[in-house]
Amino acid sequence: MNLEKLLGVKLTKKQEILFYSAIIALVIILFGLILTLLFANFNILLDSFIFSVFVFTVPFFVYKYLHFMEIRDCEKNLPVFLNDLKEIKESGVSFPEAIKLCRGDYGKLNKYVEKLKKNISWGINIDYALKQMQKNFGESRILSRSISTLLETYKSGGNVENILETLINSLLKIMESEKDKKSTMQQYMYMMYGIFLIFVGLIIVLGNLLIPMISEIGVTGIEIIGKSKAISPCLDCYDPLCYGVCGYYNIIGGMFAFGEPNSLQVYYKSLFFTMIILQGFFTGLIVGQISAKSWLEGAKHGLIMLFLGLFIIIIANIIGFF
């Protein structure tokens, strides 16, 4: 499908991903609606809606994360490019010619270097070519500032080789510092994962022991033939907030087969399930900030913990441990 002809506008890669993801998500919801009407089961529509949300968001996140990793690889290979540029410049050629003569392997940075060389070969002013390259690295302070330094170096006309040497040493020191920090913080990342798994285990044990105990004690119960039987707090709802929360619990209970609507099992299992999902996602955000100071890293770890908690709860519920 040619989107440019269909929509009449040129879309970026990010916009194309969002467009196709939205179309697929709508198809899934429509298909779920049809199945709901055929089988008279509202849970099918709810499941399809949840699945469509993931279909819409996950491809965009994967695209952003791959771009993030590409930028990190460019940062890692920038000193190699600058070192080649310095050595070629020491041979006495001009600055633009030195850029065109760089032939090293710079990983993901290669395509940006090749584009820069093509622009210079086509007669585009090197100031403009470097500024265009800098725009591609707006998300990275290291790359953006380094390209800016290259531009100022060319404009100043000073000792380019010495300035490049200083820039390379500064970049290597920054990267070494970041590497040491990441190595130190990695142990805390593993610790956070361990704490989350312990939390999930405690919740499963608590659910396995607490719900039968409450059922036996009957703290919030009714008298049936001389015996007290526990009931769900949702049966005593008298305000909109309570109805909303209990409605959400019933939806979760129906989706994951936790029990009958408004039952004690659905109430507590859905409550514990929600605790695990929230704990996993927000713990992952903290892990990302600690290890890389990046919301993308945090979202990655958040989704990993969310799906990990979801998987453990589903398996525990299927085998009867939750």
C-alpha cells in the first residue's frame, strides 16, 4: 500500500508505524465485536480491546527502542570516526576532503557518515551538511555537541588536529565513566528484579492462603443455617467509586477466569493481580532510570516485569496455586 498516494502526504517512518498499528488494532476490535455478538460473551470484546492496545503501542515502542540503541551505537563509534578524521587531516588535506576519505567501519554511524560525504561530494556547503547531520542526533547530547564542535573547528580554522585529539579524549573519558557507572548499577538492576519476583511469590502465597481463610472466618459474611459465609465487599457497594472498582475487578476476573462475578475470589485475585501489574511496570521505570537514565530503558524493563508478572499469575492460576 502506497501511503503517500493514499493520504496525499509524505509520512515519516514513525507515522507509518502508528498508522499501520492503528489499522490492525481497529481490525482486532471489530473482529472481537463480531465474535462477542456471535457467542454472546462480552469478555471476548474486552480481551480483543486489551490485545489491540498492545498491538498499537508495542510496535511504536520497539521502533523507538531500536532507534535508541542505534544512537547508543553511534556514540560508541564516534571516537573511531574522529580518530580516522584526525589522522587523515594530519596528512595535509582539507577538512572536507578528510571527511570524504574516511573509510573505516563505524557501525550504525556509517550511514550518517556516508550521507555527510555524499552531501559534500555534491557541492553542499559543509556548514549545512554538518548541521543536517547534527539534526539526526538531537536526542543525544554527546553526538550533537561533538558535531557542533566539528562545525566550530572548521569555522575557526585553528589547529584542527589538536582540537580533534582533545575531543576524542573527552569522549573516551565520558564513555569510560558511563561504562563504570552502568557496571555498578547493574547489580542494583538485578536486585530490583529479585525483589519483584519475591513480591510476586508473596502475593501468590498470600492469595492461596488468605482467600480460603477469609471464606472460613466469614468476616464480611452472612448467616446461612447457623454458619457465617464470607461475601465479596462488592456486594455492599453504595457509591459510584465502589461500583467502578468492582466493575473493573469483574472484568479482570472474567478475562483470566478468577471466578464468578462479585465473588470473594474475583475481588481479591483481581486486587492482587492489579498490585503485581502496577508494581512491575513502575519498578521497571525505576530500573531504567537507575541503569541508563532513560525512559525508554525504563519502559523496556517495565514491560518485561509486567509481562513476567502476568505470565506467572496466569500459570499459577491455571495450576491452582493462585
